[in-house]
Amino acid sequence: MTRADLAQEIFERVGLPKKEAHEIIELILKTIIDTLSEGESVKISGFGTFTVRKKTPRIGRNPRTGQEIEITARRVVTFRPSNLLDAKAK
């Protein structure tokens, strides 16, 4: 599902103009991105939790050449679905 698909769902179910629906989607996503970039978690009840995790540097291996390389430290976003979402997905 894309941003346009989400905006279309809002348009159909709520009746907001497509432009406003698209702006709402953009605002929600921007807020989530900004919060995660500050290192904070985002919890959406009934959906799940997005968290930022720090990964330490480690040694990896190029599968094609077998050469060892260092993978630098970085932050990654992880998602843990809520029990409700997890139950629906099964």
C-alpha cells in the first residue's frame, strides 16, 4: 500500500478532499520520522511500536569475494507489532 492508496482510503471512507487526505498522510509520516530521528519511540495503540536501535560496528564478509570488511556502527528502526495486529496477521 502506498501513500496515495492511504489518501484514497481516507477520501473514500471519511470524505475529505484528496488533497487534504494526502496532506494528513504526509503530516503523520513526517511526525513519525522526526520523532524517530530524535531517537524516541513511536507507539501506535493497536498497531505496534517503532523503536530506534543502535548497532555496534562489526566485521562482515563480502559473499562474492569472501573479503572481510568492517560494517560501521549505525542506528536502525525496528517495528514490533501489537498483539492485536499480530493476531490478525495469523
